[in-house]
Amino acid sequence: MQDIVIGKDHFSVVELIGKGGEGEVYAIKGRSGQAVKIYNANLRSKRESKVRAMVGEGLAVKTDLIAYPGEIVTDRAGNFLGFVMRLVSGYRPLHELYSPKSRMRLFPKADYRFLIHAASNVARAVGKVHQTGCVIGDLNHSGILVAPDATVALIDADSFQFRLNGTSYPCVVGVPDFTPPELHGKNLATVERTTAHDNFGLAVAIFHLLFMGKHPYAGLRKGSETSMGEDISQNRFAYSLLRQKQTQTKPPPGALTLDLFPDDIRSAFESAFGLTPNARPSARDWIQTLSKLESSLNRCSKVKTHHFPSAAKACVWCKLSAQSGLDLFPDHSAVAPNIPTDSKGTEQAIREIAAFRFPATNDLLPTVTVRGISPALSEARSGKRGRMLLGLLMMGGAVAGFVFAVPAWFVWIGLAFWGWAMVSDREVSTASFVQAFKDADEKVQRELNDFVQRNGLVEVVKVRGDLDDAIAAYKGHDNALAREVMKLKSNREARQRQAFLDQFSVRRANISGIGPAKTATLISFGIETAADVNQSSVLRVPGFGEVMTGKLMAWRRGHESRFRYDRTPNAQDVADERVLRGRFMAEKAKLESTIRNGLGTLRNARAKIEALPARAKNDPALLNALKARAQAERDLIELSASVPPSTVSLSLVSPSRQQPKPQTYTTAPQQNKPRAYGVPSCPRCGSAMRQRSGRYGRFWGCSRYPSCRGTRKI
């Protein structure tokens, strides 16, 4: 236990809180809420004047967001040791919030709103530093701490650049991935830092929070690979929408993109990582922009913990979860073991939905009759009679020629044959009338489709289609749960190994040649812990060839060699199964609610559907189309011609069901696959069928053709 002197009072340090390259931090016995930083002996003379100046200026009393030096600490002989500062307890380094795996472990209730709020508080803390006349200089994720309520504190304040009475006390250090382009390659100990430099580091910290730990300059670049330091110094902002041709870089796979955010967020990041240092948003600018973003978020309709930027067309977290299998903001309330369900009521609703019927085509289309043939057929027949009369006249002329002008007998023979051909062609051609019927039949189909749309039947069909999906998932729910529980139990060793390796962060790894910039690149490409390290994944990261990949693999193997599989079921197994069952129960409750609510919609629509036949009888457009088809049919019958079969059908397939929907559970066998009402199942495989045309007319063909060749008659 070491004795220290603060002012004239003697104290003892009782607990080592932290240790860094400059010294150690201890709790002080008898001084709750305060800590002391004691410098390494070789640094005390270099730090003393700056710390005394900061204490003399009273910076510690100006704000409680920054752990400024508050009092001088000496030994019993009066020799400088360090300083007293605010004890920041219960806080975590910022990277443990924005890195997905550590966030889910250390901030399990944090949603995207929390991250944005924390980003605003980071900006507030940086703004406070600037108000006190300091420049942070070495702004990085390790010096920013965040509490469970998203409040933020800054530490390592003794490294800030500070000026007093004409004397400048510089910040002599910096982290490459937070250092602005204009300072790369320069001796930071001799550089006069500015707020514009801090604004770059602030933007990097905010980008980390909003983009799930990705670094703004870590991306995929065309051409030869470069280091992150080179990319920053050459202004290759990987996410830029305005300078894509210049940067020749794009975001890593699975990353959010700038176009998912509102215009002011896009503009702020383009300016922060653009070509003009003085155009970077200030802390005040970020506070205003982030507040607007937080208030404009949309809430996902499927997962209540998903809040996403309104500029995105749909929930970005659901999309990323579907791609990676990892929910970045899981709904922990879904693990509740006693979610109420109503199986009996739901089964009754399913039976009533199954009994619900839409009208058939013949039920909906009114019967239309016509009297007499069409003007077209009448005109065609008149033309035939005229040709027959002309043929008779030509044959008569030929006979007269043979009598009075025998030498020209060959002319009269030709005239006689021509006349005979015209007389013998008595039948009206049916081709044009067959085509007229087909055209009229297509017109009826179009008008029927329009009628269905005008009377709101498509919306009801969509509800019914969604209910088919929900019922299929509901019926397969228990089997799906049983399979998932079995899978959970069968992969215990893999889950234990994953959990063990997830304890070792690449950020804390001490691997030769992999410094902060390369670490930031690894995390930006999804390699956060030892569990994420595998050869193929690492080799896809820019700047990581065989040598660096080998080092990472050796680091993983070193940790993995200490893993021991515990075959005995433990508390984690119970918790994992509880989470799984809770998630399935929550989904089952949602399905039951969907089914019962959908039944109510169908009940409300029943009267409208029952009135459709009466409405069809009074629909002018539909009636006109039916009359035209009836007339075409009457003409063909009059000509004793075969009437083509009608292809009109009440195709009750809503637009949203033209493509198969992803199911929550893939449980039902192929023959029970949900389909739209009115579309038959394939007799071979059970898939939905589609109308097709062939040599012998239209028929139902399997949608999986040519792998399945099942057919049905229409």
C-alpha cells in the first residue's frame, strides 16, 4: 500500500484500477468517487508542468464529463507523482458498445436509439472539451467511456493539448485510425492540434456507433491493396456516394451504406471525411443532426427492438439478420416462458377460414344472350351470295360463247371453270370469327380482372393468402421447435467452443504486425473475436496475406488449445433452450393473433363478396365484353363451326403472392405448401400450378417445370 500526499493530507492507495503505458490508476482510501494517476518514474518530470497548469486553471470543476486533473499528488518529500481525478466507475470503453458481440454481452438492452443517443453524448463531451479551451488531439475509442444509461465520460485528459499564459502544452500521441488525413506522416509531438482535427476523430467515433463498428476507411478497393493509414491520408472514404470514382473503394460485405440514412447524415459524413478539414461538422452540428436522426427512426413491424433510419425502404436489421443469421438487436422479451396462447380458439378460426369460399367464375359472370347474327356475319354472307350470282353469269356467258364463237373455245372453258369455282365456294370462312371469339374472350378476362380490382376483392384475397401462410407456419410450429431443440442439444460442443473463443477479442490481442489500424480493418470485416478467425475469412480482408493470416490462426489455435468440452448439462444449456422456446412461443402467439385477426377481416368482407354477382350484372364494361363474346359464339354456331373453349378464370392470386414468401419455419412437407385460393396443387409434387398453353389448348402445369411435369385439365 503506497502513501501519497494531496495538499497537506496523507492518503493511501488501496486498489489498482488500471494500468497503461504512462502509469497506474488507483482508488484512494477515504476519498470515494476519486482516483489517482501515478506516472511512471521516467515520465514524472515531463508531465509535471502540464498537470500543474491544468490543475491551476481549475478545469476539473468546469465539467463532470471529463476526468481532468483536479489536485496534485506528491510523495512525503514533496516530489511530483501524479494527480487526482474523478473516478469513472461503471463505464465501459466505447468500442465495447459499438462492437456487436461485446455490445450484446455488456449492453444487452441497447437498441439503435441507444447507440445514436450515446453518439450525441460523445459529441457533447467533445464539445465541453473545446469550451474549456482544450483540444483532445488523441481522440480515440479507448479514451471515451460509456455508461449503461448512455452517458459518456472522457479520460486521459492529461494528454489533451492545453495552452495557458502563452505556454502551449501539446498532445504528443495519436491513434492512426482516428488521425485525420492532413496529420498522417507528421511528427505529432510538434503539431499544433485544432478542433478540426478533433472533429475528424469525433466523426470516426460516431461512424463506428452508427455503422456497427465499421471503420469509415476500411473497405474493398480496386487495384493494389493499401494500408488504412494510406487510405486515410489519400481521403479514400470507403462509403462515399459523392466521390466513388475518386476513392475507387466500396464498403465491406454486410455493411450499412450511406444511402440508408437521411440527407443530413449523409452530408455530415461526406463533409467529415471529405477534402476540406474546416468543413467537418463540429460537436454542436453532430448533436443537432443526431437528435433529428433519433427522432425520425422507424420501428420494425416484426421485431419491436428494431429501429431503423426512415430513409431505408425496410428494416435494415431484419435484412442483415437474414443474411448473417445474427440479430444485431434481438428482442429479449421474446424469451418469456409464459406467453399466453389460445390453441382451441385458433383451431376453430382455422376451420372457419378453410370453409370460407370465394365465388367461382361461373357464379360471378352473368349469363348474356343475343338474338340473331352479327352485322359482320351478315355482310360476309351477302358477299358470298353476290359471288355466286357473278359465277352463274360467268358460266352462262361461257355457254353463249360456245354457241356463237366456237373458235375461241379455250376462253370459254376458262370462264366456265372460273364461274364454277365462284359458285361452288358457298361457305363463309370461319377463321376471322374464331379469332373474334378469342379476342372477345380475352376482353372478358381483362374486364373481369378490373371488376375484381374495383370491388376490393384483391385485398381480401391477399388477406386470405397471408392467412394460408400463417396457418401453414402454425401447423408446422411444434415440429419446427422439436427439430431446433434437437439441433441445439446436438451442437453443444460447438456452442461451448464458440462461447469460449468469443471471450478473446482481436482488439486485446498482442500480435506482431497487427496494430490499431489493422485491428480496425479486421473488425470492419466482421472479425471481432477468436471465434471469427478462420483462414478464408481473414484472407478476404484487405492487407492480410498468408503471413498475417498465419499469425491470426496461430493466435486462435493458442486459445482453442485451452478449450475443454463439458459434457454435463449446465446453466447455459438451460438458458439457451429457454431462449429458443421463448422465441418460438412468441412467434406462435403472433401467428395465433394473425389468424384470428385475419378471420375477422374475412367475416367483414363476406357481405361484400356475396354481393359481387349482383354487382357484376350491373357492370357496363363487363356486360359489354360478355355480349361481344356471346355474339361471337352465336356467329360460330350459325356457321356450324366449333366454338373454342373459354380461357376466362377468376384468378384470385394477389400481386404480393406472385413470388414465394420466406417462411419463419420450413416445416410443412412439399405437398402441404400453402397456395393461393383457386390455384390447384400439382398431383405429383404438391406445388402450386400455373396456367399454360399447348398444342391442345390451355392446361394447368406445375410451377416447378421442367423438374416436375405434373399437369391438370382446366
